[in-house]
Amino acid sequence: MVPSGNHDTRRLRPEPAAGALAQTLLLVLLGAMGGLGPAGWLAGLAFTAATWAVLARALRRSRTGPFGPANGVTLARTTLIGGVTALVAESFAGRTPVAVLAALTAVALVLDAVDGQVARRTRTESSLGARFDMEADAFLILVLSVQVTLSLGAWVLAIGAMRYVFVVAARVLPWLHGPLPPSTARKTVAVLQGIVLLVAAAGILPRALAYAAVLAALAALVWSFGRDIGWLWRVRLRPGAAVVRDAVRERA
């Protein structure tokens, strides 16, 4: 007989289906507003299928209990990111509903400041929630950097790609898997990326100022990653570091 606890962690959860439905409804709304063509629909539906399949798999593997209100906020934010993804794809087809894109992005950035507070106040923090939040943040930055390449050039992709390059590097260099201490500076730099890319994508600054702002954001991001990598390098040989890395690797 399978223990009830294991059965509970493997049962189908309704949240991925709810997220996929909300995402589809948002795409329908954007299409009705005239903001989506074939490119946008293709990107939006691909995002929907991939994101909610990954979430369903993560929930099956997780030992967390109820989904929780904080994850619900992140779920709503991820739905908005799917809309942003569709609109960015549409931009490459020559249609750029900038006002709608900026509005969805702005709400997603605001919700990013909400889900963590909700988790702390309701005492529903979890490793799944933290990872869900982090992946949503990273993908939004990537998509925004793709949008900004249309006006400032391909170099902006360095902002969106940096976190994913770090993940790939950690596969080769296991010491990069080490846990990092909390850092207000790291959080500030991460928030800065979204705000600056939103402003640049919205086109509300002259090109020269937008270029300077995005370049400054990239410099701050390089500094932040360099600071964290330096810290991980220094602690890699401290007593217990190998044990910590093994534990992190097992949880990944």
C-alpha cells in the first residue's frame, strides 16, 4: 500500500490547469484588442504549454502542502509574463502595442514586490515558492531584454542571458551551487533591471538616455554577479562547504 503522504505529493494539482486557463484567456483578450497576430499567438501558447507543464512537474515532486496565497500571486504574475512574451514576439513581426506591453510589465513588477511579503505574513514560505518566484523574475528580464534589442541593439541580451549563463556554468563548476547569504544589494540590482528595461521598452526616454540607463543596469548586474561568484570562490574550500554543495545538488 502506498503511504497517504506520498500519494498526496503525487496527485494532480489544479493550479497548473488554472494557470493555463488564465493564460489562454489573457491571450484571447490581447487578440481581441488587436494586439496579437500569428507570431504572438505562437509564442504565447508555447509559453503556456512549457510553463505550466514545468509547474505541474515541480508540484508533483514537491513535498509542500497547499499552494498558498503567495504562490497564487506569483501564478498571476507569470500569467502576465506570458502576455508580455506574446507581445514581444509580435514586436518582431512589426506590430508593437507598447502601451499594453508596458502596462502588463508594470503590474508584473509590482506583484513581484507583493508575493514575498504575502509569503512572510502568511508564513507560507517554501523552496518551491522561492524557485517559482526566481524563475518568473529571470524570464521576465530575458523577455524585456529581447524587446529592448529592437531599439538599442543585441548587446542588451547580456542582461537577460546572464542568469542562465550562470546556471549553465554551475553545471560545470559545482562550487557555484553554493548557497549565498542574503543581500539587499543583490535584490536592489535585480529590481533595477526590470525597471530600467521597462522604461527603455516603453520608449519614454530619448535613445541616448535609454542607452546610458540600460548600460548602467548591465554594469550593476555584472558587479552583482561578480560579487557573488567571488564570495562562492572564497568559501568553496571552507570546512563543510563540500557537504553544503552536496545537499544543494541533491535538492536541485
